Amino acid sequence: MKRLAAYTIVIWVALHAFGAPAATARRAADAQAPPQRTQLPSTDGKLNIIAFGAHPDDCDQRAGGTAAKYAALGHRVRFVAVTNGDAGHQTEGGGALAARRRAEAQEAGRRIGIEYVVLDNHDGELLPSLAVREQIIRQIRLWNADLVLAPRPNDYHPDHRYTGILVQDAAYMVVVPNIAPDTAALRKNPVFMYFEDGFQKPGPFNPDVAVSIDDVIEKKIDMMDAHVSQMYEWLPWVAGTLETVPKDPTGRRRWLGETRAGRPTPAVRATLVKWYGAEKGNAVRHAEAFEICEYGTRPDQAMIRKLFPFLPN
Ligand SMILES: [Zn+2]
């Protein structure tokens, strides 16, 4: 009897410690992507950067190069997709598409050395609700963010627009202990900045910082290349150019670089010149730019240099 009991315990431990039930539970937890307390207060001199996009691939296009530069210097970056992307395809949808896009996002993050979290809100149905605001407050607090990046709240896509609103709505609440009290409030409000966009009304994007990403442009394209369902299927289908996408992985990766790398606008060029000087600033081919949001900590020049350590002195 005693021996049988001992075997039973051994089998129980083996199953629960190493077997299928534990793995399944872990996968379920990953799928829900709860905020994890992964960051201690940054006493090691490294920055904690968090960026929010509506869909799994939005942050990549606006800040993938800058994120790669942070990661190369040992700073910690987390991209958060506020929806799971489950409406973003012409022939797929629902849970299967959400799972595919979560896997693509995690591969994209792996390629440049950052974390990628996908929140389980439906694509195309995002609203600036209290529940989602609290999800965002918790993400910013748990990352102990120094800098928060997000879209501006004017955009053709309601999910993009509401992501901008939701992050703005979190920009003060992250320091209020009685809001989302299950997650310790920050003692210091982070700096909040907007991604670049091309919308002119009610006001055009007004860059405060522009970062040369010439040294990491291939990494950024590699990151975007991980979003196969978007870059090579959904976005070209919506644009009516699906037949121009090369079929082989090497050809389509080259096509992506040729069609998606982008060039600085005149406003971004002027900001590059301001930070890099005329000679270097005018020579930059690829850049990402950011505008200070008025609702978080407002950085002075010295703080901007601290937050963007790859800007020249
Ligand atoms: Zn999007």
C-alpha cells in the first residue's frame, strides 16, 4: 500500500510539474496575456519603454526601428496590441485568426529582442471603456514605464482612434492609487508621446523628436515580415494589389522593403536636422518621429536626450 501511495505521488508530481496540465494552463495564461510584473524599478540605468497599438503590427510600423535601437542598447521594450486582430483578414477570422496573429506578433518581437503582448479584445469593436482603460493602466504600471508611445486620437480606424483616447485617459490615472488599486500606482508619471501619422485635421502631426533608423531598417522590415497574414495577405487584398505580392519568401521580403520602408516628411526632416545637425539630418533615409503628449510628464531637452539615448550629443 505504502509503495503504491508513493508511486501515485510520483506520478502526480510528474504530471503536474512537467506534464500536459501545467503546459495547457501556461498556454491559456499566455493567450490571455495578463500583465505580468516583469520589471523592477529601473535601478540598472536601463529604460522601460511601452508602446500601444490597436492591432498586432501597428506599433511595428510606427516604432519598430526605434524599438530595435533601444533593444540593442539593453533597454526594455514592450509592444502591446490592444485588440487581438481577429477581424483583419479576407478569408480567416475569429479565434483561429487571433491565435495566428498572436504568434506572428511574438515572432516579430523575438526578431528585434522585445516583448510583444496581445490583449484579448475584439478587432474592429474597441471602445474607450473603463475596463480597457484599466487594462492599459495596469500595463503601464507593471512595466514601470519611463516612456509610453501611442497613436494620436484622430484616425480613419475607430480602433486606432480609441487606442489614442484610452492611452490619453490613462496618462494621469497611472499615478492615482485608488484607480485599479490591485496594481500599485506609479510614483512618477511617465512621458507620453504620439506616433507619426498623416492626418491633418484637427491639426497635423508635429514632431518633437525624430530618430534615424537607417542602421536598423532591415531589422524593422524583418519584424514586419513576421506579420505574414497582414503584410502579404490582408493589407494587399484591401489595397487591391494582392496579385503584385511575390509568392516566395525571399521575393516578398524584398518587395516589403521596397514598398513599406517610407521616407521622412518635410516636418520630420526639419526635426532630424534639429537633433542631428544639417549634414547628418539631411542624409537620413529612414526615420521614426514622435510628438509629446501634453498629459503626461512634459520632458525638457535634457530629459528627451535621456529617453532617446541614441540621439547625438
Ligand atoms: Zn491597425
